[in-house]
Amino acid sequence: MSVTGSRILALGHYQPSRVVTNNDLAQLVETNDEWIRDRVGIVSRRIADGESVADMATAAAGKALANSGLTAADIDLVVVATCTSIDRSPNVACRVAGKLGINAPAAYDLNTACSGFAYALGTVDHAVRAGAARNAIVIGAEKLSDFTDWTDRSTCIIFADGAGAAVVTATTGDEPAGVGPVVWGSVPEKSDAVRIEGWRPYVAQEGQAVFRWATTALAPLALQACERAGVAPSELAAFVPHQANARIIDGIAKRLNIPQAIIAKDIVESGNTSAASVPLALSKLVERREVPSGAPVLLFGFGGGLTYAGQVVRCP
């Protein structure tokens, strides 16, 4: 039976146990809870102690695999979106496969920073449609605390650690595809707006430049993802954007004009987790049963590069 596309079969997420509040950060830098909430919308974030990107990716992927009803033997592709892996080789995907007992999968990492999960999901959908894979695990995982300058109050209030994962499977016959066509791209001339450079780098960003770009340029691109999927914005059950900043999320959602949709705001309790933020927020919505199975959800990642990617998916 011919493959018609792919769909998300199950989701999983993982966050470290250590919670860092705004008041905790006020002991490190000159800031306060009210200023952080007003500026970026964050109340708390999770920070990893002694856990690697691969550890968190494995935990999230393991939960997604358990929720899917498949086994490690069924998986033939593992893709990890991350920009914070310290090790150059082996890649995180191979380490995840090894830890989960997945035998001989295609395995690669992908780095487009905060848009990484949507990019990875797009490439996996293409691989499935091309017949190069049947069942895949797509993961967004980041340990931004390794790259955070805890003396810089403009950035240390934002970033955090975590992972989210999806098991993706082929659709065949009359079964409709559950992952819509990806809309992706970049703005290379503005690539310095968010950066992690050098051998011992810290995250640095031009916050106002990113804010202006995100709130003005991205809504039309997100609407393109709806159009390519054949889904009207009024039909969306939820919008899960990259959890960069609560004001950016509100600005994009307003321009999309989707008052009926749930707007993911996991940033409040999780901070900005880059490539992990979209699958982390989506997994929580599904776990809380806030979105019905089969309902259309718009995913949209954006950030370092500057890169962007989004697609409409059907909720598992």
C-alpha cells in the first residue's frame, strides 16, 4: 500500500527537577520578579544538574515511544534538533538510539536553533514520503544553561533546559496525512541577531531586532503553513509557537486572528528552551487533553539564524 504522508503517533517530554524562580535569579543579578514577568512572561524555568542533552532527549523520546505502542525495533530513523550539544561526535541521535536500544537506525542531528523541531519534523515527513523511513522519533532537546552567562541579566532570565519528542509514522491508503507541508526559510543577513559563537560561548542576542522581526514578519509565514495544509485559521484548535517571549507569542497570535484556538504559553513555567520548546509545549497540551485527537494544530518555530519553520499537524 502506497505511503500518503506521515502523522504524529505519540508525544513525550522531559524537564529537569530543579526549578529556578525569578526570585532566585534576583539573588544573582539586579532584577526582580515583576520586571521579568512584564518583560518576557516567565515565572520559572527548569535547569539541569548533571544531565546532558542526550540524557534529556532520551527521557523524552522514551516516553513518546512508550505512548506510541511501538517498540524500539520498529524505529528506523532518529532525528534530534539541538544547538547546545557540547560533543561534536557521536551525535545526540546516535546516543539516544543506543540508550533506547534502537538497532541500526538512520540517525542525525539538526541545528537551526529555536526552529529546530519544526525543521526536523519537516525532514522526517519528507523521508517518510520518499520511502526512506517508516517510523521515526523526532526530538528537540536543549541544555541552554551550559551556554548562559549567569551575570548577564538580559539573557540569564530567559533560557532553560528540557526536551520534547514525537513518534512519527507513515500514513497509507485512505488514511489522511497528519503532518502538513512545511513552510521554512531563513534571513541570513540578520543571522547575528541570536548567536552562540566560539569555543566557550554564551548565548547573545539583539533582543529588540528579534522582537521586531518576529512580531511583523512571521504571522504571514504561519498563515502560509495553514494554506498549504488546506486548513483555515478559524479551524485551528491550537497554536504552538516557539516559546521565546510571551509578548512575541501574543503579537503573532493577534495577527493570525485565531480567538478560538488555544495559544500555548509554556514559557511561563518553562522559559525559553530553544528547539525543545515546541514539542515540550505540544506534549503538555496533549497530556492535559486540552486538544482533541485529530484536531489541527499549527506549529511554528523561529529564532537563531534567523530561521523559521512551521506546519499544521493533527493532534495524536
